[in-house]
Amino acid sequence: MEVLFWMSTSFHTTSRHLLIAIIEQLNKSGNNVTVLKKSYLGEEEDIPNELGNKGVKFISITLKRPKKSSFSARYINDLLYMIKCRKVMKRNYDAVFLQSSNVAGIAFQILRKRQKNAIKTFNVQDAFPENAAISGVLKRRGLRFRILKRIQRNAYRYSDHIITISEDIKNHLVKEWKINPSIIEVIYNWSYRDEVYDNSTFDRAAISKIFKRGYFNVVYAGNIGVMQNVDVIVEAANYLKKEKDIWFYIIGNGLYCGKLKSKANSYGITNISFLPMQPAELAPSIYGLADANIIPLKKGVFETALPSKTATCLACQKPIVFALGKESLFGRRVREETGCYLVDSDDFISLADSIISIKEGTTRVCTSEFFVNNMSKSMNSRKYSDIIIRR
């Protein structure tokens, strides 16, 4: 089949490994793949080495990078990208895969006209514009939200297949968007490999420069914004600040980082470190050499998103506290099948109690079987490939 793999980003993204694995699998299955992607002025071309010699074709649309802090600038940039993509979409494809996008409704309008007979698959990594409302960028009852939601509805209306990343998001799409559940497939995001990580794979020398020796190290690593609700970790650290052998690490960048540092200082917390984002290749070592990892989300966000680091954390075989909300179907499943902890998003006392339980070894946590059975790179990328070309 002739497959158009329509990206909403460049390959300079945290989902790079997911995109490459799907394209590789499509190519391995005998399909001719054309990748339509963004690139930005002043940045080096980002054709992955893994794909460069496999006959995959690339079409790059070059734009100026918008201000990350401006929702309007980013949305206008996405609209401009759609217009330019429409101009280069001159041939017919048998199947089209559209990466998760804030302008997916417009993309599907283009596909209806330019790729009328193609199988159309939409990947929903998070639900827009709901996440924009949760983060405070849009008002849920405002005119902009209603207009954007009406536009986005086209993506769901004209998709042949929808792939999303958790049972919670599928439920949301069925309830909120009235989508037929039979066209929605849940495929968890994966990590960088099929196998779990063990002690022999971790870079102890590099991590010794990050973690303090002789402490029980509790880690959050990732973006620091409103959606991630890293506040709950600062509150738990404050609650446990008399536990002198526990040290908290908040590793990452984001618009909310400064406020969190100020809050920690105002509480007089001395057992916490704020560190900049570390190189991506160190992520498994950070998670694997931590004593406990925290994956938080703002209240209700589990219905519309799931942190991309989840699979890698599970692959590292260390205890995890999911501060997602006890109603989360994904959270409940992981808790039941791995022994990991699940608490409500703002319940810093339960988060603190979970950390103490992990420290004292009162619960056995085993994440390896869950990871291998549900988040295998080769298995899940093959599922994507099969769905994309399925009539």
C-alpha cells in the first residue's frame, strides 16, 4: 500500500521513538511510506538515521518556530502548516495516518477532498480542546472553545480508525464526543525497547552526580506545567520534611517551575532538589536508580491524557506512585496488576504515605510482566501498522 504518514510535528519531539517504530513497521510490512512533517527555520534537518536508508520518502514543510508560551501563535502556526500541506498533497494514497493534532479537524477536511478513498486513521494522544481548557488556556464555556471543538469534531466524524493510549481516553471519546466505540482501539505507548531495564543497563556514574548518596530518592522527571500538577509532590515533601533520609528530586523545565521553587522555599523544605531536564538517554537510568517514581496529573486530566514517560518508568522495575485519580481505569489496572500505588491528584497525604510504604517495603511491586505484555515496542507498533492499512 501507499501510506501517507502525516505528522503534526518534526522528529524533535518526545514521541520520536513512537513515530519511528510505527514507520519502520509499516515499511517492514511491505508498504511504501511517505512522511509529511514539519521542520523549523534555523534547525538542523531531522531525518532519523533509522529510516534514511529504508526507502521512506520525506516531505518537509518549513515554518518559523512559534512562541511556546503563546497558544494563539502555536495554533496559527499549525493552521499555516495545514495550508502548506494541502498544496503538496498531489498524489493519492491508499491509507493516511494522522498524528495527534490540535488542528486535526481541518486536516480531515483536507483529506476528504484530497484523499477521498484512503483509509484514515487518527491517533489521539490527548484530547483537544479539552486539555487547553483544563490548563486554563481556553474557557470551557467560551466562544473560542466551542468553535475549536466544532472544528475538531470533523476528525472523529471522518476517521475510519481511531487509536488512543488509554481506556480512560477511549471512555472520554465515547461519552464526550459520542464516537462509536467499535472504531476506537487502545494501544499503550511504549518505551525505547521490548525488554525491561535491569541494573546492568543503568549509567551509575552519571546518576551519581544527580542523586545524593545515603538517601531514599523520590523522583519526578518531565515537563513542569499546570497539567502535570507537580505541586502535589512539593506538598508531600513539605509533609515529610522531618523525614531526613528521604530526598525529593524534581527534574525538568516548564513555565511553572519558578512557582514551585518559590513554594518549596516558602515552606522551608530542605530535602528537595530542582534540576534542569537531563539528556533523554539518561531517562531510564534516572527512573531505574530512583527508589520511587511519581507520575502526577492535574485532577481529571487522566480522561484526556497520559504522561509519555509511563512506559519507561514501568520498564525500569521500580515502584511508582500514580497521582492520577482513583477513578482512572488505567491507574486501577496498573495498581491491580503491578502493585504500584494509585492516589488522587491532590492527595499529598496519601502520596506521602505511599512513599513511606515503599521505603518500608510493605508492598511488593512487580512491573515487568505488565510492561512486556502491554507495552512491547515491536508488538504495539505492529498493532498500529495493521490498523492503519485495515479496511
